[in-house]
Amino acid sequence: MIFIGFAHVSINDTNEYSLWNVEGTVVFKGKAGFGAGSKIAVGKNAELTFGQNFLITASQKSLVLKKYILEMVVCFHGIFW
């Protein structure tokens, strides 16, 4: 199951919007959760893979232009690959 925009983080503005802009490929190898304000962008011909039990709490931003695999990350912000 994939959750996008959940608001269980008390320090984040729950009115912040989430963005999902994918032109390439996204692979989920298990459950994943993205908190309120999370933004994912995957460019054309790029690939982003999420491992099992992947969780980002809030306001995370990721831009993938080639290929990246995320196994398990909790609460990181403003990371670009």
C-alpha cells in the first residue's frame, strides 16, 4: 500500500501540498509512505526505486534524472540525485 500526503507529523504544515511528477519509471518493492508536502519528480527515461517499508515523514523533495534506489529513509529533506 502506498500513502501520499499523510499528516501525522506535528511540526509540518498539514496544508502543504504534495507533488507527484513522473515522466520515467517508479518501482515500489513494498509499502511506502510520503508525508504532507512531499514532492517527487522523475525525469524522462529516469528510474526511481523504493525498497520495502519506505517512509518519509514530511516536506521531502526528490528529483531523479537518471537512476536511484532508496532502500529505507526516514525524515530527510531537500535531497537531489
